[in-house]
Amino acid sequence: MVATEPFLPLARAVARQQGLESLAVVTVAHPIGGVRPEQLDDRLAAAVDAVAAALLTPPDEVATGPTTTVPTTTVPTTGPTATVHEAPGDVLAFLSFAEQRRWADGLPMVPPTEELVARAVAATGRDAGEVLGLVPPSNRGATVAAVAANAVMAGCPPELTPVVVAAVQAVLEPRFNLQALTTTTHPVTPLVVVHGPVVAELGFNAGANVFGQGNRANAGVGRALRLVLQNIGEARPGETDRATHGTPGKYAYCIAENAAASPFATFHEARGGGPAGAVTVHGGEGPHNVNDHGSTDAAGILTAIAGTLANLGHNNLYLRGQVLLVLGPEHAEVLARDGYDRRRIQEAVHAHPRARVSLAGVSAGNLDRYRRTAPHVFAGVPGDGVVPVLDGPDSLLVMVAGGPGKHSVLVPTFGTTEAVTVDVTAPRPGGAPDG
């Protein structure tokens, strides 16, 4: 394997995923993107000798230095056996304990005592040893008990654990592409959207400041999922998590649908959610505000939405995929008053002339990248042409959330990811263990 120097930990993780613990990794000086080809000649020439040496040397004799080997460690592909640690009960002392073991995210944590974890598991109605799936990039098994322990550390009361379990199941669906989302340099992370009866029953915030602070359910579920990705999947900043800047959403990223304020069929109905409720995970960037205080009709609001959507900077331009539109209730009410339901909004934004991006001034290198990545969009388009941001109406997901104010929100994605919906199993009251 060949990787640039900062990506060596990720290269090792990928090798372990493939069962190639002794695979040699040859490193090349970083960066290579955005560098003129002639400037890469010396770096590549130096790497050729290292590649030859790695290919011709038995794995147990590969030299250290520019060429390194993956440590020969065994990565479990099923749920790990639970290990009980003697840990301090004091919150600050436990935080130091957790930081030493690389379990922490920088914020105080609740010590996951055996009693608290047992209550969290009981609330799910599942067996503690049930494996929900393998979490990349480590490909370690996520047992219900392990997920519950991370939910406890995140501050979730037992009744929130079924929601966390559903979110974990959703991100592990192959079409969500969690491997890419957790290792990319792009500032994306799973956004958990909670919808259906569980929103009101468990106290999720779907109104004012829905993307912000102040609600234990939103913060707890979002943070618990991140701890699962970090502590089971080993997506750690600067190592396998290669985000250039990251995003505050990597602490906690969870919102809920404001079904009561939706003037058309709810997101829960559109996603086919179950009777207790469901979660939909979306591989999103941070929320991009759509400010429209002046429009008094649907046409004006749709123009503001389309214009906010169309920009050169987000991945959906060339990696395509889905974008989430979170309509504020006041914008949604105007759209519905003028005869727009969810489908008509999707169609109108997709077809809108402002939902197009001009390629004028785009560098030759970027145009080449766009054409190779999305030929169905860019092939044959001249350098001064325009292209649509969305492949079709279904590329725009639409829901209502938030409180009073003339704002909506767009959440672009990594691109090569698909939103996944998983039903929430009705939580068991109190999380009291059976028997």
C-alpha cells in the first residue's frame, strides 16, 4: 500500500480490515493533491525503490522508516467479551481515567457502572451480547452492551438507548458508507434525525434551536453515536479520522422532526417509519442557513433555497448524492399556503434555474476531476457552462423542524452516502433488568 505520511495510521487500519496485518505501507511526502505533476517527480522516484523493496522482502523482514509494516494484531470480527474495569466514580477522576484509555471526547463523562449499563441494555429488550454489526475502520463488533456503555458515558438515561441502537444500526448499513464518512478529510459526520411518536415521548427538541444546545435527548443520542464510532470503530482524530477541520457536529449531531408544525405529510410518514418512531441518519456537513425574511410567497422562498444550494464548495456538486432541506415552520407554512407539498417542493428546487452552478472560472484541474467523477453531469459541458446541483427531485430530502423565525436550513452531504432509516424499538420503561 502507498500512502502519504499523515495517512499512515489510516493505511494500517485499512490493511487490518482486509486481514493483511503484515502488509507493507510505503509513505510519500504529503501533500500530493493540488501539486503540479512535475513537482511530484522526485517524490515518486524516491518511492519507487521503497515499493520495490517492500514487494521483494518477506513481511517479517520489512524495514522500518519510509516503509513500515502494519503491527500484527488480531482485530475481532465479533462482539468483544465485556471487560469490567476498576474505575473511579468521581466524574473528574473518571474523565482522567477515560482519557488515559482514549475513551473520551474532551467533555465530562458519566462512569458506566455495571448497574447503569445493565439498565440501559434492559431498556432495549435485546441481549447484551447481540452484535449489531462491525464498526469501521476497526471493524470491531458493536454489541448491545458496548453501545449501552457508550450511551451511559454520553449521559443518556436508559430509555434513550433504543434510539442510540437504531442510529448505530442505520450507520452500519453499507449504503450509508460509514467507512468513508469516518475517515475522510471532509467536515462531515452522521446527523441523526429522530421522527415519529418517540420524539414527544422521550423529550427530543424539534422546535427552537433544534440544531443547538440545551436538550439532553438530542445531545445524548448524538454524542453516544460519536462515542461508538470512536471507541468501537476507533475513528480517532488525526489518526483514522482524517478530517482537515472537522465539525462541532462530531461532538453531538441530532435533531428531531417538528411534526406538529408540518403543514404537509410528515417526514416520518415519508420515510415509512414504524409505530414507535424511527431515526434517519444523514451523512451531513454543518447546517447552512437559508435566510429569507422578505418573501411573502413560495416563489421567493424557493429562490432563496435554490440559491443557497448552488455553490462550488460542497461535495454534492460532483459526488452528487442527497441534500437535506430542513424547513422552518414559517417558511413551510408559506409554501403549503401556495399549494406546495413535499413532492412539489422537491421538483421545484430541482428544476429551479438558481439551483445551477456556473463553471466559469473553475480550474482545469477541478473540471477534470468533476468530469471523471460524474460524467453523467459534466461530460460535454463547456468550461463556461452550467450544471444542476441535484440529480433529481429525490436527491432533496425535505422535513420541517425548528421554531419561530424566517429561516430554513440546508445540510449538504459527503456525496457518496445515502440516508438510512431504522425503526426504534419501543423502550422498556425505567430500564429495569428482567428478573
